[in-house]
Amino acid sequence: MNLNFSNDADIGGAIISVGASEQWQISAMVAKMREVVEVPEEPEPGTPQTPVQDGAPDKVITFETLPSGLLTLGTGATATTDGTYLTVVANYQNTNCVVNHTFGEGRITFQVKRGPMMLGFHMHATLGGWQMWSNNGLTIQFGWLNGLNNALDEFGSVALPGVMGDLLNIEIETGPNAQGAPITLRAWKAGDLRPVSGVPVRTYRADGTAGSTPMNKGKIRIASQDSNPVVVKSITIRDGSHAPAFSQASFVGRWTPRWEYGRPVMATSRPGASIRFTATGASKVSADFVRAQVSTENPVVAIYRNGAFVKSLEVTYSGTHELLSGLDSAVSHNIEVIVAGVSQNDNRWSYGCGLQLFAIHSDGVIAKWPTGLPTALWNGDSLVEGRAAYVGRGTDSLNTCGDRTYAVLASKMLGREPIVNGFGGSGLTVNGSGGWPPAIQSWNNSMHDCQVVDESPDLIFNSFGTNDGNASSAVFRAALVALINSQKAAYPAARIVVIAPSTGTHKLANSQAAADTGVHFIDATGVLAAGDTTDWAHMNEGGHVKIANHVVSKVNQF
């Protein structure tokens, strides 16, 4: 594969050429159908699992000094330090002190002196969100603060130990975003043992509103009752980045650190996302997966070693699953575990359910396998994520070819890491399966209230229309223009490509929106032949190969 660079401003300075031999290799690689899905036997109840330490130290925020950017103070708020303790006066009704760290799911522990206080951990810009507060220093309440009218909705409380002025640990444990999952509160004196069990103060509802699910990436807040100062020594965060896998592997695509019933995990809801690592001196490798409690189907992964497909694996339970065995321990192995399928009907928007990884186990050494390649973002529907590529395999997950969708294949041919962001049933004007909103609301989110913050694609593809048949051409065109303008604002250096889907729906409006916004257009209609689809729309593996080759050939001409 050759990368040739020019000063052609129309394509942002890079022309990528892929020879016929590389295209043939990609086609041959995907020609082998995965006829058998290997299902591991579930271990007997009580079978001990190899203990694995968390993969990252706690994030501890201390206040010996107040460096620029650590705090954001509202009008009238004050924050000072004596070299050990932060003292804050910020009346919660009209101002606040924001600690500029984010928290999504897991445990957050405030070490604070007993007294009146308010501690927020998923704060809205309007000052509202999930809060813990004490009006009198006797108990700590948990609930929701409406930032518009300062109304407090209490869900539970815990008695505060010790006496006024004692240094306490006040902790909330939250996650996952699942109906019925508990939110627990603990309070204990500094120096004492952390209570084994917390007090359940809330369970999540299922409606997916901001008030019912935690606001991932939410801000941490310190506020006071009236003018009573709040004295804080530290804030400790333990979240999904403490999963051992976080430091063991490279994660390609959209992954989110999650907290699944007390276990830190790396999670994704997208076919095409992958886990990459190198195993050295290893004869076997296994993965400790954690099933999302709200998942209704078994996720399916495809395992590759040194670029070659080895087998598929259905994740049927929470626990250790063997990935590979019989490896030559005298050499290193580059291993990629790609999400082949997850249920499209599970509520992936509100709950982010899909594949969740806690740790990788091996008798050798496991290390991250970063490629250093740029990324390509693929937005679209079920055609992008590889739905219904197979027929009769049993479940939606088993019938999906997430590891061999055209987005993954074309990315490899273009020298890019794929970020596959396709959702069955979705479009520019309609909601998709699993509660997924229209693209303008969701294209840059991992899930509900969890905006992507760590991506920088240099290629962005949009392929919509198949599910927007009820929208007029004008409405669809305007929606696509708005989407492209949003992408330009978020990633001004990226080249954007509109692909009219193979179904031909809204082909003209797609081309018009591309012209309106000055981006590239690829027509994928007429590429497929009889036998390339499993129904009127969805490609089989051969169809995905054809679309991938067509897209790559057009990109090379830009």
C-alpha cells in the first residue's frame, strides 16, 4: 500500500493509492465464510477466576495548590487553600465551584470535613444534576437538583459519622446505565475501613432522560449551604479506566470506560470496534468479558491473529473465555478481537449495552498494539454496521458481519483505523433501533449524554437515505447539510465524503447536499449484482467487498 502526498488542496493534501494486489488480498481475506461459531462452556458456579489487579491507579485530586484550570468559580464564589485543605464558599442556589475533571460511572469519594455542604458529580451547565447535600451536618442526602428552580428531589440519605469538623469519606457508586441498577451511598470516617456495603439510595429508570441516567462526562461540583464553608481535602475517582484491559490493549473505534455492577470495564455497542494487543511468550490467551445486565443477546466477536481470521466466539456469560490456544510461545502474536455483532434492538442509546471487557489473561506478556494510523469515521445505518449479512444463524448478533463490513474493509485499504458508527434503522430524519436518535443528534456521541472527546478522524463518511424514505427530498437534503456543517465545525481538517447508499434512496438529495457543502460524493448505486444481498437492501460478505472496493477506488480519484 502506497501513500503519496501532494499539494492538491481539494483533498486536503493526501492522495491514497491502493493497487489491485491489495484489493485482491482484501477480497480473498473475507471470502472465507464463518460457518461455525464456537461457544465456550460456562464454568461451574463458584469456579475461581484468576485475580487481576485494576489497570490504573485511582485518580486523586488534591488541593495543596490551585493551578490554573483546576477550578471554575461562579460569580461570588471563593476558593482558597492552606496547602492541605480547599475551603469553598459558593451558595448552591446562585453559584458554584466546579472541579474541572469529568466523571461518568464508578466510584467518586469526597474527603471532606463534616458540616453543611453540597457535592455534585454529574452537573449540568445550569448548576443542576445529581448531588449529595447536608443541610445540618447530621445526614447526607442524595438526589437530583433542578438547576432552573433549585428544587431538590431527595431519594435517600445516610447518617454522617463522628462529630462536626471530623474528616469524612463520602462516596457515591453509580453504574451501569441500566434499569434497576443501584446507586449506593457510603459515609465513613477517614482512617476507618470502607463499609463493605453501601446504602441503596436510587435505581435507574428506563426512560433515558437526563434525570434518570447519569450524565457521562459530567462535571464535579462543590457548593455550600448559605455561607457555610465546605472544607475538602481530596476527591478520588475510580471508573472504567481501572479495568486491567485499559492498560493491556489498544481500543479501536468507539469505546467507553464503564462501571458494570462494581466492575470497571471497557465497553462498546458498535460492530466493527476492536481490541488489539500483542502476546509475547504466550501459548494461550483468554479474555474476561462482563455481560451487560440489560443485553438480550450474546455478543459475538471475531478473533484474528497476525491479520488472519481464526475463529468466532459467542460471549455467553460473564467470565473468562478462551480466545486462542496452542500458540508458538517463541514468537510474538498480534491479536485483534473485533466485535462482529451485538443486538441492534437493545437500548444502546440509553444504556450502551454491547461488549464489555474487564481483563486479558495469558501465560505470556500482553502489551498494547497501537498502529499509529489515522482514523476514518463511518456514519450510517445497518448497511454500514453489517446487519443481516448472513441468514439463519439464529440471532441478530450472529447474522451481523461487523468485522467484515465495507467500512472496516475500506478503512484497511485506505490505511486507516475504522470508527464504525452505523445503527440499524437509523437515518437523518428517523430514530434507529435501540433508541438511537437521528444522526444530527447522535453522530458524535458514544451514547446518551456521552459526547465523544478523544477522536480526530481525517476522513468522515456519511451514508444515509435507506431509512429516510418517508422524508421529502428537501427535508432530507437540509438534514444532511446540517450534519455536514456540524462535522466541519467539530473536525475542520477532516475530508468529508457523502455516499449514496446502494439502495438508491435519496440519491439525488445526497449528491445535492454534497455540492451544497463542498464535500466529496460517491454513488454506490449500481455496484451490487444479484447474489450480493440477503434481502432487498443488506449486503452479504461479497457485497461488502464490492462496496469497499468501489469506495476506495473513488477516494483514490479525489
